[in-house]
Amino acid sequence: MDLSELWAIFGPAVAGAVFGAGWWFWVDAVVCSSVTISFIHYLPGIFATLAALMFNCVRKEDIDYSPYEDGEWRLKLWLFLAYVIAFVSLAASVGLLIQDALVTTGPSAWTGTAGVLQCVLVLISGLIYWTSHSE
């Protein structure tokens, strides 16, 4: 058994564990918070999950890397939009972390930290699954 076969077997499980850990951090922060968390704090994690689903809809074999052929421009546009949503959700979670750290009346800094951890782990899990799943 070579490394690629092991990655195909255990990669989806690792991706699921990382995804679950990301959402676990967020649920822990919401449950342990002393104030009510506004819905805007939920959006980066939701959009990170959406972005992970979007780029996992694309098979690796369908991507044409030739710069001189027309290729599948819709596929490349879909991937571009998925990565834009991913990075915007990550930037939004960092912005909410900074806001939570500076404002004393809102949620604690742990809520912002958990939001950043959630986005990072959800996006990493999406990439782990994308590299490991086989058709």
C-alpha cells in the first residue's frame, strides 16, 4: 500500500475530524459566552462551509491547466468564486476578532478567536477532502 492509497482511505476521515473540530470551537464559544452572540458572528463560518462545499464540487481531473486552450472557463470561474468566498469569510472572522477584542460590551475575545479557528479549520478540512477523495 503506497501513500496515495492510504491518503485516499484516511483523508476523508481526517477531513471530517478537522471540520468537526472547527465547528466544535464555535459551538463552545457560543455556549460559553456570557452575552448573546449576534447573527453576524455566525456568517463567516457559514460562508466558509459553503466555500468548502463549492470547491469540493469540482473534480481534480476536470481542471485544464493549459493557458493556451479555452478550457472549462465555467469551472475555473466556480473555483475562483469559491476561493473568494473562502478568503472573504476568513477576513470577516479576523475583523470580528479585532472588534471583539476592542469592544468591552460585546462578546469576549474567545468568541472572535473561535470564529477564526472555525473558518481556518473548515477551509483546511475542505482542502484535505478535495485532495484525498477519489472518483
